[in-house]
Amino acid sequence: MGEAKLQPYRRHLLVCTGPRCAPDASEALFEELGKRLKTHGLVSGALRIKRTRCNCFAVCKEGPIVVVYPDGTWYSEVTPEVLERIIVEHLKGGIPVQEHVFHQAEVDRLRAGRNG
């Protein structure tokens, strides 16, 4: 069996498309994310963003939910307009869209614990 190959990526966006969160809006948002990543030139190269559908994050309210890794940033109530801001301000600019963040993991502390 051959070795699986995965192209390098800078960040990974997880979108809840489960049946409880906001199923119609979430699936449409996932598709829109793919289009917008392509428009912004984030589907290849050093800034490549990977996206994945997730069935449930166990926070079934205020969806659609989008999680940015490795940043550990959890967004709620993500609309196409908010998604555009996440792409421009967070993914490209490095600054989370604070008014839509409902959880921020302590990533630096977690990384230090793993390496220490």
C-alpha cells in the first residue's frame, strides 16, 4: 500500500455541517468557503488553507460554527459576510474577528506543555 500524501497547509478550517447546528446554512457556508479561498489565492502555496466538514462540535447553538487550527479560534454565527472577514482579517491578516469568537484556546501554553 502506498504512502498517503497530503500537501502542506498553513491553517485548517473545520466547519460544522451536522444536523443540529445550522444544517442548511452550514453546508452552504462550507461551499462558499471553498469559493472564497480560491478567490483569495489560499488553495495552494505557502498560505494554503485546508477545509473539512465536521459532523458535530458538541456546541449546538449559535451556528454555523467554524474553527481555525492551529490557532484554536472558534467562531459562531458565521455568515458569508463574517466568513469574508475571517479570511481577510484572520487568515490573511493574522487578527481574529473578535466579535464572533466564542472560544480561544490557549495555544501557546498547550504548545509549551507538549514541547516541555
